[in-house]
Amino acid sequence: MVLFSGLLVGFAIAMPVGAIGTLCFTRTLSQGFWVGFLSGLGAATADALYGALVAYGGSLLGSFVSQWELPLKVVGSLFLVYLAATTWSSPLPRENLRLQGAYFSTLLLTLSNPSTLLSFAAVLTAQGLTGKSSTALLFVLGCFLGSALWWLILATLGHLLSHRMKPAHLHITRKISGVMLLGFAAVGLSSAAGLLS
């Protein structure tokens, strides 16, 4: 039951359309299923790492967030600017991005988002799972599987859609995705500026 609850939470946290979803979907359309899915799997791994951090180090959470929220937001937002620029300008052939690059880029991007950590803190605290090692571990495993399931579905849909799209449509999709990623970066930098005021 705990595993299934974690699966639902992981699925729900991964599902909203954001920078990671935009990036994974665009990569799937342009470079194939495995690049898109492994991009999502990087995000799922980051979710699991943050879930484990909350489960086993809940008392350190407040200190961690207060110390690192600003630099994490700035670094993550600047990385999004870079990804937006490459998504906009690159022709993105299928050989352009290696699988390990797809995985680690989204792993690092998700880890740079403190809101993911806070989401897991809220959920695990509400479930009363902080400090309960075996139960919390099962819940975190469920979160990873739920997140991975969402990215599997998204990559599958993108892969099926890519066969129906003409090169001109893919080009337009990349341009739109680049603008969306830049928008997410702007929101992140605005949030970081708010922490300074």
C-alpha cells in the first residue's frame, strides 16, 4: 500500500507541464524515444534522491533550503537559458545528444529546483513517514516508479507523434519549446531576485 501511494505521488509530481516535461517531449520528437525517456528518468532519479533526503534527513531540510535555495535557483535558471538557446538554434539530429547526456542534464536540472525538495517534504510529513526508514524507503521507491511511469508515457506519446510530423513541424515545435524554456528560466530568475529583496 505504501509503495502504491508513493507511485501515485511520484506520478502526480512529475505530471504537470514544466521545463522538464517540455524538454523531454521535445527531445523525444527530435531525437527518439530513448533520449526522451532517459531525460525523464534523470528527473525521476532526482525526485527519488530528494525523497530520500527528506525521509532520512528531515531535520536538516530547513537549513539546506535556506542556505542553497538562491544559488540553486540561479544555476538552474541559467542552465535553462542554455537549454533554451540550444533547443532554439540546433537542428537536433537524432545523433546530437548521447543517452548519458540526456539523463544527467535533467538529473542536474531537477536537483537545482528546491521546490521539488519542498514538495516531497510536504508529502512525507503529511504521510508521517519522516524518520521511518523501511517504510519511507518503500514510499520513495514508489515515487521513483511513479515518476518513471509518467516519463515512459510521455516519451511513448512523443515517439508515436514524431512519426506523423513533418520536418517543418518539428522545426516549429523546437522554436516553441525554446521560448517556453526561456520563459521558465525567466520565472526562476525572477523568483531568485525576489529572495534578494
